[in-house]
Amino acid sequence: MLNEIITVYAITDDLLKAIGHYEDARREMSDAEIMTTALIAAMFFSGNQSEACNYMKDHNLIPKMLEKSRFNRRLHGISMLMNDLFHQIGMILKESSNCTEDLLDSFPVAMCDNIRIFNIKLITSADYRGYIASKKRYFYGVRVQLLTTKSGIPVEFIFLPGNANDVRALNALPLNLFPGSEVYGDSAYTDYTAEDDLFETSQIALKVMRKKNSKRQDEPWNQYVKQSTRHYVETVFSAITSLFPKSIHAVTYEGFLLKLEAFIFAFTLKQAFL
């Protein structure tokens, strides 16, 4: 575990210096140490930040560890910085990859069981009541839209309400890909206008599985290529959700999303560098 902690800190600290991030010299903990602790919590402690803080302090890795409330305030204060840093790493992985194929899909993350929906206080909007077709059940939470490399390393993500359809992700995701890239997705991403616009403006080909009533049917060999290429993304989702505890504890909606972000960030670092 020690080697992983040192690697995560070195990566985050070097990237913050590379983008010219400024910090007050009077701070007892740097932003890199705050971020590292949150990522280690997701990587080894099922998202329990208190246990991660105690571990880092007890092993003298961060002697001046902040108390719980101050740590949470600092972590919430750098949530956007953490998101930017993830996408910076995503761009590095895209540039270093020789493959032009990427995978796009989504998976649901429930805030609570259906029976507890009326008691939840994190969010009170019907937009977060979604449906999982594969399990034939409803859930209350968010839907994570994830773009990964062909080898299964996440490079972009966004959070959408549970009932949002996947087509919205085509307009919400940055999709900062190189011309000539191919993005593979399932039939839920069928949008001919978005598909044409993406190819005309960025030379990015959206390779979605065609429905039986689609106006743009694929040849059998093309359909097989799409199916076999995008199949791996399901394994990626299983690997990410295996880091989750039985229920993600959070006091606020922002805290819930911050923990989700840490899980995805930690998985990317683990797959790419550890």
C-alpha cells in the first residue's frame, strides 16, 4: 500500500505544479495531500475518508493531518480542481495511446433503496428516479456516463440524473478526442443528428449498435465488430463498482458526487500507473 500512496501523491503533486496551481504557504496540508487522502480512501478504504485520514496520520505519511470537519471543507473546496486534474490525466492517456477506439456507456449508482426514497434528504427531485432495464427495477440516484479507452481506462465522465437518457451524454461530455477517433456505444446513444454533427465538426465517428427499426442498418460484419469492441466496457463497470461499499455514506449531495468522482479517479490511476 505504501508504494501506491507515494505514487498517487507524486502524480497529483506533479500535475498541480505543472498547471501552475497556487497555494498559500501557511497551509498545514497541501491540496495534493488532501486529494491523495481522498483517493486512497476510495482505493483501499471503501470511500471511508476518516479511516484514510487516521491511516495517513498514524503511519506518519501526513503528520499534520487536519481534523475531520476541516478536511471535508478543504476537500469540497477543491472538488472542481480534482475534476480538472482527472481530465488532464485523461488527455495524457489519450495522447499516449496508439488506439483510436474509445468506449462509451453508463451505469447507475443508487443513493438508497426504493423503499427509502421518501426519507432521503440528499436530493428531492423526481428526475433522479431512473430505471435499470437489465435488472427490470427502478433506482433513485445518478447515472454515470463514462468514456474509456479500448483497454478500459476511464478518461472522461459526467454525472446525470437517474432518469436522464443516454443521448444527453453526447451533448454533455467534452469528447476531447483526436480526429479519426471512433466511439463505440450501445443503441441507447442513437441520435442521427448528433452522430452527423460529431463527424462533420470533429471527424469523430460514433459507432452505436443499431436497433431493429433503425434507418441506418449495419452490415453483419460491422455489427459484429461493434458488439465485440464495446463488450469490454461492462467489465470496467464491474471493476469500478467493486470499490464501492454496500452504501455510499454522504451527508450532502455534493459529498456523494465527490466520493463517486474519487472512486473513478482512483480506478483510473490504478489501471494506468499502479
